[in-house]
Amino acid sequence: MMTKDELIDKLKGIIAPYVQDEAAFKALTEDTDFVKDLKINSANLVDIILDIEDEFDIILENDDMEQMLTVKSAMAIVTGKLKD
């Protein structure tokens, strides 16, 4: 099982190309909101979801996607899927 820091690093690598607010990205925490803080648009959120599925070899359901709004929620969903 990967550590929390390793998981955050992987997520940062995935979302980096889509970030519109670099300062917010540099200051990223678990509470960072993809849309409000990083200014990622909804089309790019779909790309991020697909990238997360590929990176972690998991399948995300629609309700997972709707909940994946912050770094913390993304981590919780990914961790939950990896345990299944």
C-alpha cells in the first residue's frame, strides 16, 4: 500500500497539466478544491478521472466522480478502490 505522500505525489502528477492556478497548485493540500482553487474546468476533470483510472488501474463510478472535488476526496476514493 502506498503512503499518503506517495498518493498525493501521484495525484499531483496527474492534475498538473490541467491546473490553471499555479500558486494554488504549489500550495496544494488535502483540502485543495480542483475547481475552486486550481480552476480546473469540468472537461478537464473528466480527463483527470480517466488518468486516475489508468494510473491506479481502477474503475470509477459516476457517484465517485461527483464526489471527487478535493484532493482529500480523490485520495479517499482511490484508496477505497485499491482496497476492494
